[in-house]
Amino acid sequence: MKHLRRTIWYIASRLLVASLVLGLMVIAFYYAMNTTNIYIVLKDGMARRAQVVMYQEEEKELTKYFQTTFLERDNALTVTRQGQSPYRDYDIRGIDHRLSMGFAWVWPWDETVRVTITEAIPSIDGRIKGSKAEEAVAQRGAEAVYPPSWQSARYHAVLVKENGQWRVKSLTLIENLSE
């Protein structure tokens, strides 16, 4: 009887340890998967948002990354929709978009996550459209030939999971960053 009890205890303890290790591996996998998905949504979404503002492109692709309610009230997109974008007179050929994300803990069952991000576009490749060049240089000087710089900023981003996909629900400006 003593040997049977020891054998059962030995097997049970090893199963418990194996279950704990397997559980930790599953949590680590889902944490890595969610964190990666959140970073990709933020990186691609914020870059696409900047492209819509600078290139004057359509906004319909932004719904992959942002909730519709956010898109309706976003200041940068509203200004672009009204034709008041500071980039409307420029031919933008390329941008160097950079985004860094702070730490975010996401449990496998979480539907909402808050994270701090820093967005910067250190260089914009473009020039003013030919017909606008003389007028812009006369008004603002020789630097008007090149597009204005993008305001780097730090944001609190709130993302929600909808139908298995993360989307940005809100961006709250923490501070504008100097170049």
C-alpha cells in the first residue's frame, strides 16, 4: 500500500509540474501573439494614417486598423477631408515613418489594451507642385519648396479586439516632441 501511494504521488506531482509548464507556455504564446498583433496594427495603421494625410489618399483602408468612430473625430483626417492639409500642395514621394511602443501586458482573454506609443517621421521626401512653387517661395521663403515636417508626438493608445482583430479605439496626445 505504501508503494502504491508513493507511485501515485510521484505521477500526480509530475503531471502537475507538466501542466504548469504547459500552461505557462500557452500564456507566453498568446502574450507574444497579441503583443505582435497590437504592434503591427499600430505601426501599419499610424503609417497609413500619415500617408492618407500626406498623399491625399482615400481613407477606406484605415478601417482595417481604426474604429470608424475614431476616424470620424480624428483631427488630422478631418483637416485633410476639408482640403486644409499642409501637404496638399506637395508631391510626396516617400516618408520615413517610425513608431515605438511601450510595454503592454495582454492576457489571452483581454479585449482592451492601453499602450503608450511614440510616432515620428524624421524625413519626408517631396517637393512642392510646380504651379505652386513660385507663390510659396514668395510667401514663405526658399524652405517652402520642401514639405513641412510632421509633428512627432507621444500618445496613449487604446485598442479593442473586435471579431478577433485589434483596432485602435482612441489616441490621446500626451505631448508633442521636438525634433
